[in-house]
Amino acid sequence: MRKKLFRSFSSVVLVVVLLLSVASISASADMTATVIYDNTPAREGPGNNYKPLYYLNTGKSVTVVSMDSAGWCKVKIGGNTAYIHCWYLEQAKNTVYTVSDPYPAYIKSDGAALRVAPNEAYPAVTTLKKGQVLLVTEEHTSGWCGVLVNGVPGYVFGSYINRGYNVTPTSSGNYDAYVNTNGTNVRIGPDQSFASLASLPYGTAVHVDQVLTNGWCIVTINGLPGFINGSYLNNGQFIDTVAPTIVAASGTGYINTSGAEFRVAPNTQAPSMVALPKGIAVQITEKTTNGWVHITINGVPGWVYGAYINDGTYTPETPGFDPTVTKSAVNSAGVISANGAAVRTYPSSLAPTVATLPAGMPVQVVDSYSNGFYSVLINGLPGFVYGSYLLIP
């Protein structure tokens, strides 16, 4: 049984690899470059195992015809062809290859640093563990690779990376399931850093071919393969309850979050009349056995899922630091993980914004707060950033 399932896994990976194709790498040809070290060997072929044809000194000009992904430059010297590693040529050593079809890879040993730029002098966003899945988007002649790790960009030295997937099939699979959340992505690889093939609505039927050790599933949808995180799938056939059991209820309450959908029926597939603001008062009239609440707002009836309603009366938040929030020391380097991170004057989303930071900006993290904020130093200046915008090793 395991052999059969593994063959299924292998066939799907083969399809995905064919979709990805071979990474196409190119660079501008016929570039003039200058040798930067004395006694630089120009070899018969692209590798240190090839015999040197010439030894060139600092300042010698050559014509670069092409480059390969291993960092070797094919050059012309006086009409003859030879190969020099691009690292020894001033104009070519930092050439960036954009990978036209990004390919999957994984970290092959603990301790690989994900940095904000392709050089060890730049700060590390985090240290990656063996087996971490990533997507390679760039290759550099210096040996560095531009990557995405869970959607976060950075750079890892190529010697820490192996191509392919580092996930194995479990003994589970070969069953029908359905998507349990609107907007679930079907991806080309078993990690959220891989491109989405489609966004599925709640209730979409899929066949789970194999469950992988990282929690992702290889699925088939209308005969096409893809990958979905297992947390977005429920086993069995989707049955939409058209008429759930309804019981009488009464009371007052309020919407506890912004954007809760006010629907015409107790179902996520029912049309939404409006997205409700946080704090709006509601009158509760009925509840269903599957968690929905029938309410009226200013006399208008509709349905809201119960998780978005609190009993009682809403007390608006007021600006100012909440004295019940506690803090603890961190004292660690960090980096901003998304563009537009707001720097605030105190640890609250109600605090004024004094600046917005770009992804990749290094910061010094001083303290963490129980409401999810962190105090940071940016070039020595203090401020507060919400934790979802920070990566801390």
C-alpha cells in the first residue's frame, strides 16, 4: 500500500516539476570585464577540474560571452575561448540571475542564515532549520540565492540549499474531502511560499491522494493535481445544511470585530447584505444548532455567525496606554517582515503613527508586550511595532 501511495506522490511531484520546468537562467552577452586578481586561471571548461589555458593578471580585459548558474563565465581572449569564474571578474562577479521559473528547494543542514541582502555582512532575518521549505527566485554568481520562506523574501548561501521537496508521504490518503474555508489556495508545491493555481470556495469537493509529513495534502480537483494545507480540508462529502435547527433566543449584544458579514441566511454561501463595523448594537432573536445567530439591527433582520457577537453593551476603546498590558525583555536583533509596518508612539493600534517601515529594515527589539506589540529601536530611535510585522530569530 505504501509503495502504491509513494508512486502516487511521485507522479504528482513529477507533474508539478513539469509545470515548473527547468529554471531558465540568462545574462547579457558580450560584456567587457576586468580581471581583479593576479594569476587568475582561464580554463578549458567551466570547472576547476579543467586545465588552465592562461594565467591572467589584474587589469586584463576579457569579453564575457555567457554565464552559467554555477558562476562560470565563458570569455574570449584574443579570439580564443576560455572559462573564468565570474567572481574573478569585476563587472561579472555580482551578476544576479533571475530564475524565470522559480524552483522548490529546502535547507539541508541547521544554521543557515536568511539575510536581508546577499552578503554575510548584512543582518540575518532568522536562522533556518534543516528541512525548511523555500522557493528560489534568484541565483547570483557569488553563490547566494534569493528565496522566499513562507512568503518572506531573503537571501541564503547556495551551499545550504538542495533542490526539490523535503517532505515524504504518510500512510494516510485516498479519501474524499471538501474545502472548509472560502478562498483556500491550491498551490504548485507543499508550502505557502509556492504560487497559487486557484482559489477555491467553501464546499469544493477534492480527492486527497496523499497526506504529507508537513501537514499538506496532495489533492486532485476535477482531474488536476495540486497541494492544499490539511487544515483547510474536512473529510467526507460536503452537505450544506439548508434548514438548520432553530431555537428561540433573546438578548442584546454587539459585533466584536470589524467586517463581520450580515447575511440573508445562516450559511457562508448566503449573500451578505453588508459588512458590519465593530461595536454596532444588535438584538438577538434566534440561534441555530450550527452556531449562527439571527439578529436585528435598527429593525433590519439578518444572520451573523455567533463567534462575531458578544453579549451586553460595547464599550469603545479610548486612546492611551493600557496599564493592564505587561511587558518582558527581549533584547534581540529583528527585521521588518512586510512593507508598510507602522511605527507608533505607544503599544496600541490606537496610537499615532510616526513612520512606516519597508520589508527588510533591521531593528533592535527591546521589549515584548502582552497585547502583541514590541518596542524597537530604528537607527537608535524608539518606537512600537505590532508583532505580525516583525521577524525575530
